[in-house]
Amino acid sequence: MYEEKISNAINSALKYLDKSIKVSSRSEKELEHGVWDTSSELEYALLLFSLTQKNPGIKLSWKTGLNPKKDIENEQALMEAKKALKEARKHLKNKGWEEAYRATWTARNYIFKVQENLEKERKRRLKEKTSQKS
């Protein structure tokens, strides 16, 4: 029941991610939108994965160890997210639910890192702009 919905969400996330990668060097606004759309699809896929868990109260130990490096650049994080999503799609086709779940979780963490980087850059520019007005 959930397999098709998860697969569709992952494929949709990959499309948004490809778009984000293409525009990453040209337009920060388009990058933000693409990353947001990707994040939305990943959250939906992860929700569906969580609904498939037999023991939803059990914490999955791998969730805490899948954070990207703190100083990763946006383009590298986007490429890592794409790699993880392709891996998730492969595992999903082979009925490797937990591996697909893990790879999707990893992709989401990379996307979060890009969002964090974009927000830091936005705040830096805003601070710079307000200090110039003073």
C-alpha cells in the first residue's frame, strides 16, 4: 500500500533535487524553492516509512549517526542527497525497506544542511545590509 506512495515521493524529491542542482550556481531563490520542495517530498516519504514500522515506538539506532559534516558546501550536500535517494530507490525496488528508509533519512539530513547554509547566508547578508545603513 505504501510502497507506491513512497516510491512516488522519492522520485518527486529526485526531480526537485535535480532542478536544485541545476540552478544552485545561478539563483539562490530558485535553489531555496527547489530545496524546500525536495524537503517536503522527503518528509512525506519518511512519514510513510514510519507508518510501515512494526514497532513504531522503537528508536532506530542509525538515525542519530547520519548527520553530514558541519562544513559541507551546498553543491556537495545536494550531490550526496541525490546519491542517497538513488540508493533509497534501489533498495525500495528490492524490498529493502529499512535500507531505503535509512537512505531517505540520510538524504533529508543533507537537504537540512543545505537549508541551514542558505539561512546562515541570508542572515549574514541581512546583517551586512543593516550595518551599512547605520
